[in-house]
Amino acid sequence: MRDIKELINKTVIETPPSGIRKFFDLAAEMDDVVSLGVGEPDFVTPWHIREVGITSLEKGKTHYTSNAGIKELRVELSKYMKRRFKVEYDPLSEIIVTVGGSEAIDLFIRTVVNPGDEVLVPEPSFVCYKPIVNFAGGMAVPIETKVENEFRLTAEELKQAITPKTKVLILPYPNNPTGGIMRREDLEEIAEVLRGTDILVLSDEIYAELTYEGQHVSIAEIDGMYERTVIVSGFSKCYAMTGWRLGYACGNKEIIRMMTKVHQFAIMSAPTLAQHAAIEALRNGDDDIAVMREEYDRRRRVIVKGFNDMGLTCFEPKGAFYAFPCIKSTGLTSEEFCEQLLMSEKVAVVPGNAFGESGEGFIRCSYAYSVEDINRALKAIERFIKKVK
Amino acid sequence: MEKEILIQELVKIIHKNCKLSVEEIATMLNTTTVAVAELIDELEKDGTIKGYGAKINWDNVKGSNTVTAYIELKVTPQMTNGFDRIAERIYQFPQVTSLNLMSGSYDFGVTIEGDNLKEISLFVSQHLAPMESVISTATHFVLKRYKNDGVIYAGLPEDDREAIS
Ligand SMILES: Cc1ncc(COP(=O)(O)O)c(C=O)c1O
């Protein structure tokens, strides 16, 4: 038999592993690591939500659900989207429940991208978009966003990147890893560029609930954007439900119908247990979100001040739970910084370039940690930069 | 922030962790250290903040074998000052660590700490039961503490997230 490697799909072989993964492996071999590296809430899923999950098992709810998800859940999602973001989706035809926001992203891209299509990916951003576009035979085209714009996508940057082959714009805000958000006026400018085109928008709004100044605005709310936008989101971040693996997509009927077709063959249905728990989350979880958001907000202030005080300039993140300080003043690259920091102080953070070239010179520090942990890590980072400077 | 809300947030924070510095609290609440220091001063003076103590799991402290009991007390309230006068006579005892007037089938809930069961039983029979207005007592000993003052003692979930994800 031939070398197994030769039998594997070329695109899969050639796609580099996630830059997060590399540090993950390094940190995993060390003991007593103080970490600001994790992209998931430190909170445990609120008890009333877990309890509904447990009860669903006790009642024997252990079968598949309909492909698009339990109807009751889609009805709750529809109400939620209207209540929180003023966008309306028909529960029966415009919403699909998926295995995390991750599957929703994958489904959308596989559903709309033809080989050769270009997909615009503002960077720095979450690591999955580019590989998924590659797997679908598309071309991911990065757009470098800039710290001086607080990592917002500008109309000018968007215009520059559009070609006749552009099929999709991915809009990853509130942003992992920068914490940047798009305000209504920023979205209006983006909409102005898109209006005359056939470009679809994949708006990854998984951190929408974790916005610290004013309310999150979805691009679907902006004139002329609703029809072309699919919103993907999930329960992982706002309800601290990462391990339940539950997300969803809302958007145009035709796109959702075709996404459901792909989902039907690839997945069948999202976890039944998680769907029951999610109904409870949407019905009675608004207060949980408020409490967690408030706690993140306090930690956010502590970490941003900590970095600025030690001389690593850090713009104020307005969403998600990451700070993205600039480490250029140390003369180290992002990877050198992270590796040396891990080796000398046993503190794990993620190099900014793991999220795209334009993240070079920055590090991603999660504040999904207690204030005590954050302070411990900040002290160690301060010791470290005194040594290298 | 409105002062009333600021106070609510401040006391929530220090109730959870009184080791935080004034600077840290000020950053968390998006206000100045002077404002936080003044507020704390004010709250200490007006008796809102009654002290600063760590939350201890005594079961883990070697050599400490404190026994805790919860006592339901039924009384006949006195004409003047009702329950308050009786309460005063109960909470003066250093053994009494908490005292609450309750609704329902008994009047006072008294928490008592002692070195052993016998000491507590004697305290109840010698000091509480004979009090003029006391009709009856029912003593319950604490066998195991699962959660106290918002803190879970047993089987705390650890941070099982990987160092990076
Ligand atoms: C921006 C962004 N989108 C999507 C996801 C996927 O989340 P999940 O699949 O848990 O819903 C993540 C997770 O880190 C993320 O950061």
C-alpha cells in the first residue's frame, strides 16, 4: 500500500494546524502553568440550565430531534433574536440549530462557496474561517484590520479587497482575539459598500451578549443587509455552555434550507440533551448573562489597566473576553514573547499572529479568569518584560 | 455611577473578597481610589461593613474540632419590646454565633459553637432552656458543611479547562 499520507486530501494536508494548538501542546507538558490562554468561560453552566439537561435524560429524551432542531427551541431562538437584537426570523424556515457556532460556520461556507470563490476574512480573527474556506475549495482573502481603528473593519479596507470573485464577507465582531466591536455607524459604512453588490455576509455574533459599552448591533439590522446576512451564534460563550456543543444560524430561507440539507447528511441533529437545556437558557437565562457580563467587565478593567501600567499598550476591548496588548516595545515577536514567557514565568498567553499576520506584535490574553489569577499573571508578565527590556 | 448602585456593587465585591486593594476595586468599578476609600470609610462608620474576615473551612484546620449546633427556640414574647429583649439576653453569650427571629413554627434560630456535644448540650440546658420566656428548644447538630455564606465547601469543581484553547 502507498504511504497513507499520499492518500489524504491535499488541501487538508497543506492546511497548517491552528497556531493556538502549538502553544497548547507546549503548555500541556508543563506543571503549574498560570494561564490567560483559554477562550472559554471560567463559569460553570448555571445550575437551572444543567438541571433541565439532567431532567431531560431522566425523562428519556435520548433520541434524534428534527434536523433543524427542536421546534420549541427554534421558537425561543426567534423570540430571543427579536428581544435582544431587533431582527426577526421565522422559527420554521429561517433558523437551524447546530453543533456549536462552529458547525454553523462550516455549514454556511460549504453551502454557499463554489471552488474559486473568494471569502473576505478580516484579521486578526478566530482561527476557523480560513481552513474551512480552503476545505470548501474557496479562497480566503485576509483583510488586515488595524489597532489605530481598534481593529474595526473600515469601508476603505473592504472596498480594496472586493473583486468580481468575492462571494462572502465574514464579519467576526465582537472579535476574538482583539475585543474590537463594530458600532452602528461602522456597520452603516460597511453596508454602504455592500449594497450595490451580491456579496453575502456571515456575521459571527457569538460574543454579542458580551458587549460592554452600549448594545450589540447586528449588521442584519442595517438597511438592505438583512436578506444577505446569515447570523451565526451559540450558547458557548454567553451561557458558559462550551461543552454542550450547541449553536445556531439565522438567515435567508433558501440558505438555511440548503444548510439544513448539508447538516442532515453530515450531522443529523444537534445533541438532544443540549437542545433541551438551551430552551431553559433562553427562557430563564437573561439574568445569568447579566451577572457574568458584569463580572467580565470588572476583570476587563483590571487587565487593561494592568497592561497599560506596565507599559504594554492595550486598547480598550469593548466586547468578548480578551485583551490584546501590543508587545512590540519588547523587541520580541509574538511567538518569541509567548514562548519565553511560558518558559521563564510559566504564564500561558496566545501569540497574536495565531489569528492572522496582522496580529503580529500582539498577544491574546483571556480574562475569563478570576481577578486573583489575572493579577498573578500580570505580576509575572511585568517581571518578564523587565527582564527582556 | 449613582452612589446607591456604587455601594451595592462595592459591598458585593468585598463580601466576596475583602483582600482586594482599594486600587483594584476602583478599577473594577471604574471610579477613583479616593472615591472607593471614602465610601468604605463611610460604610465602616455607619455600621454597614461589620468587619473583614476570611471564609474558613474549619474541617480542614488541624486541631480545631469545633462543634456547631442549630437550635430552634420557642418563646412567649414579653409585653414591652416583644422579642427584642429576649434576643438581647441570648446574643450576649459568646457561644452564640448567630441569632435570627424566624417566621413559622418556632421563634428564634440560634447558632451555637462549642468544643464538643456535651458543652453545647449543657449550654442549652443551663442557659437557654431555663430562661423565663422560653417554652421549648430543639437542638440540631451540624454533621457536615456543604455550603456556607455562598461558598461551597465540598466537591468544588476544579478549573479543568486546558491551559490554552
Ligand atoms: C469568534 C468565534 N466564533 C465561533 C466560535 C465557536 O464556538 P462554539 O462552536 O463553541 O459555539 C468561537 C470559539 O472560540 C469563537 O471564538
